[in-house]
Amino acid sequence: MAYVITDACVKCGACSEGCPVGAISEGEDKYVIDPDVCISCGACEATCPMGAIEEA
């Protein structure tokens, strides 16, 4: 199951740097996760200081 980034995202980039497969990119208002690339490892959730990432 892919992860999603909620509106609590402050665009710090920690999740993008922590993603081992490069599934996270900067969107207009927040970072976004490509569900086709996400391997559901949870690395992004663990690195987000805002707790803005959750399982879809």
C-alpha cells in the first residue's frame, strides 16, 4: 500500500531525501508520492518531522 502526504506538509524535503526509490517529488503546495513507484517501505513516514505522511 502506497503512502500519501497530507496537508500538514511544510515542504521541508526530508521525506524526499529519505525515499530509497525516488518516489517523492515537490508539488505545488506540498510534496507528493508517486504510488506507482512507492514500495511502501515507510522510510518517508519515519523521516517526516511534521507527521504528514500516512498509509493510503
